[in-house]
Amino acid sequence: MSDWHDQAARRALKRLWPRLQPHLGVAPSQQALFLERLHRHWPRLFTLLHELYGAHYDFFYHLEQILVHMAQAFSQRPMALHELDAARSADPHWHQRRSMIGAVCYVDLFAGDLRGLRQKIAYFKELRLSYLHLMPLFKAPEADSDGGYAISDYRSVAPHLGTMDDLRALADDLRANGISLVLDFVLNHTSDEHTWAKLAQQGDEDYRDFYYIFPDRTLPDQYERHLREIFPEQAPGSFTYRPDMQAWVWTTFKRFQWDLNYSNPAVFTAMMDEMLFLANQGAEVLRLDAVAFMWKQLGTPCESLPQVHSLVRAYNQVARIVAPSLLFKSEAIVHPDMVASYIDVDESQLSYNPTLMALLWEALATRNVRLLSLSMQKRFALPTGCTWVNYVRVHDDIGWTFADEDAAMLGINGFHHRQFLNRFYTGQFDGSFAKGLPFNYNPVTQDMRISGMGASLAGLEQALQLNNPLYIDHALKRLLLIASVMIGVGGIPLIYLGDEIAMLNDYSYQDDPDKANDSRWVHRPAFDWRRAESRYDPSTPQGWLFTRLQALIDLRLSLPSLDDVQTHFFDSWNHQVLAYRRRGLLVFANFSERPAVVARQHLLAHAEAQNQLVDLVSGAAFPVNADLTLEPYQFVWLQTHA
């Protein structure tokens, strides 16, 4: 930040402060708190806004609007959330604690509605959850909603799920039980049924400027030369013709999802209002959906442009002033190096770890951890104050987002390797254990992604069909193995609810015309509460997995050293075995159905103990001066000092 920006920011704030005070309907002490935060964060926010919008003739008008709306949101923030802000500000690393255990679900599929979800808090406590991500739950078109990601109203809950009062009550109950509420914030686009889009359709010029609307194909054709298709099967191209408007609208994802025009500062302010509204309902983390696409520039791919980072950083500064307990989680399924570019304490403090997820499945298919280990050695470390959200499965498909340059270092052709993985996980490779489905095959690039529940991808569905006890055993051990990495590696583990009881693919979506062409619904089943009833019976697949998963989470919670976020991956010198260490912990994990040996010199090189290492998972002791033999799919958490 230059001296000019700093001085200009302070002059602007001095001039605008009298206009803000009438909007601060709070006690003098709260006004003083707001002003203190403004003085601390306003210069940075001003600089970012000037970078984005300084060329606009009415720049200072928009600055005033942004400040006024921030003051109003601060005044409307419930006292309980002001208290949370104070607590989190005093403990800024709260999201890096070992106590952070996450889960994600669809409200209707898991519990019917928001009131039903409140009745399931006891189940969340069984899993020791402190972080609950609810999939999109806001008002969306009935027929075309993209699973809820086409938002018609950010301030209205979908009627079949309840009301905003229900959401606030749920947030209060979760917070009382030590569980942070996580919501999706769809930044890139709205539904074509949103009020803004309807006004644009009616010819309102102010709201036409909220979107990218073109009278003919001249500019869309120029843009499209550099754009990739996100859904080539379902929604080819990036623009949709609207006969009612006689115009083309930018629709990166689906024809009913209109991209917002963030080059318009009025859009920044409008979406800021929606963000702060959600924060004031009790959301503690917002998942920033499709963040990479937020800024458009002719002649570029319109993904991950520098202005995207400026936008998110600006929103982050707004949150630091109005609702500092609010954190962002980036969702950027892009090149691994680009994923890391979104992670910063001043941008997104949390981030999905899609590379870890994809390469866990890659390692299971190949029985070889080299690509997984190399990628994590290069990219797992994060800036201070930031945290990975590690997962095995979520609502979306699996894209093979490893770096081709990493693969090349190991003599692997990235394109051919992805073709192999696609065949393996759709059961087309001889000997595959997986029952996945293809998603969005692109015949031009031959790109494809994979749908499927974790248990079906890991082989349980096939094993049960074959009634083969050994295959069932292997499938369950694969699931526990990759879950153990998610839980132990550092960051927030995120359980896709249903995976903990080894639920299988649900093919009934094929009978629903609104879902039949989207194979992702195969892994979006209604939660099987009948199956969950036997979650403590280890003779069942669900009981075997649930009880071991619960024990592993309890083990994590019992280790104060795991509050240390540093994780170091290293080469075990056995391609079957993933190795990493954390403070006081040495982990080896065998990704094969064959036994694997770690030579004693590699134990000695990383162990701090002199005589023996105790596996905290099994209780077994291993001498340091002997080779370590791992059984098929076995993992050990070796305590390296008392």
C-alpha cells in the first residue's frame, strides 16, 4: 500500500465519518469499536477498491455507499455475534485447533428440513463435529437450480427447508453446542429468477449492468476463443440467447445462472450486503463458490485473474470490520499452484484441498503414492493463519487436478494417466474395484470427471455384489485408510455425511427427468437412517467403519501436539507407503492390498525416540532398529516421544 493510498484513505474516512454515524444505531462503546476497526482495516480496503473501481467517475459515491452499508450491518449484528467476534479476535487461530472436525450435508437429504436438522445435533456430537457445512439452502428455481447453486434470493430459505428464522435458530443451537455453521455463498452468478435478473429482463438499465448482456454475438465470440467449457455435455458454451430480451447473457455454468458483472461497483456493494446479511444470521464460514470466475477480461480465460484476488481480499477486509469472526473458504478447482494462490489470511483463511482428495484416489488405484507424496511435499505448507479443509468426497465430482509437471518428474504422462484413472473408476479397467460413473465427458479434450459415493469407489459395492469377504475387508480398509489421512494430516477433516456409514451409490436419480443427465446425483442420496441404526455393530460394514472412524477422531482430539499445523511429507522409499510427520507423530500408510516394508534406516531418520515407537491406533510397539512391516491397507500413527 502506497503512502498516497494511505493518506487518501484516511482523508476519505475523515470526510465520510459524519455521514456514517446516523447509521450506527449502537451504544457509544460499539461505535468506538467500529471506528477502531475502520482505522485498522480501511486503508487496505480503500486501496483494493481503488484498484478495482478508482477509474469510475462516481468512485467516491460508491465508497460512501459501501461504508454506510457496513455501518448498517454492524448495527444490525446480534449481540451474541458481537461477543463471538470478540472471542475469535482474541483467539485468531481457532480454526487450526485439533478440535476442528467437519461434516457436510444437504439439509433435505439428511434431515428433511432445518427443524429436523436441529434434532440431529446429538448425531453430530457422536462424530465430535465442530464445523457443519450445509449445502445450498436458499430459494432457487424449482426445476433448474443446479443443486441449489442458482440462487433466486440470498435472504430467503427454500420453502421446503423452512424459513430464515429456522436458520437463525439452528445457528444458535449449533453455536451453543460448539459447532460453527458453514454456508455456501454463490458469488459468481445468480439465478435468472433473482430480482436483479428479472429487472434486467424488464429493461432496467441499472440492473442490466449487474450482468454481462450483449446485443449480438460479436463480443461473446471474441471472449469464447479463450474460454473453456465447464459443462460441455449439459451446457455447452458460455453464453445463452434470451429471446425475451433479444440478447446474449454470460452463463459460465448453466443457461439459468447469470454471471455477475463485478466491474460494476454497485454489484460489489450489493453482494457485500448479502454476505453481511448471512454473517448476521450466524454463519461463521462462507464457502466462496466458483470464485475463480468472478472477473472477466477480453483475451484471457477469465479465470483466476488478479482482480478476483482483489475482490476477495476486499470482502475479507469488510468482514474484519463488521464481522471479524467470519472466515472464507475458497472453492477453486484449478491447477494445484493456482489453488494455493487463493489462500492467505487476508483472502481465504480456509481452502478445500482438491489435490489431496484426487491423489488419495489416484494412489488407491495405482497402489503407488509417489505422485501424492511429491505433490504434498511441494504444496501442503500454507501461510501462517491458514488451514486446509481435507476431504475424501463431497457433493461434487472428482476431477484429476494433479499437476502435469509433477507427473512428468515421475515419468508419468498426465493425459494418459487421467485416461487410466477414468477407466479405473468407472469399472472399465480390468481388475478395478470401483463403481463410479462418468461425468461431463468432453469429446474434444477427452476430459472427464468421476461421480460416486466413497464406499462404491473404494470397492464395497462390488464386494457386496460378489459376496466376497476378502473384498469387503479390503474396501472398508481403503475407506478407513484415506479417512485416516484426512483426519491426521493437518487441517480440518470434512466428512461427507453418509460416508461414515459406508453408504453406496444411489441410482434412483436416473428415474428423475430433472436429474437423469447429471450423474453427480448418484452420490447425493437421502441419508439412510435405518442403516445408521447399526452404526455401533462392528459386524456390519457401517458399524465396522463408524466405530473405527469415531475412535480415530477421538485419538486426534487426545493429542495436543496436533494443534501444531506443520506437516512434513517425506519419501518412505517404498512406493506403496505414504509417509509424513507432525510434532510427536510419525505416520506410515500402506496403499496396497499387499504387505509393505519400511526399512529401519528410514524410521531412524525421522524418529525422535531411541528404543521403540508406539502405534497410537493399535497400541502395538515397534522397535526403532528393525524394519516396519505394514499389513494390507494398514496405517500407523507412531508416537515419537512421550
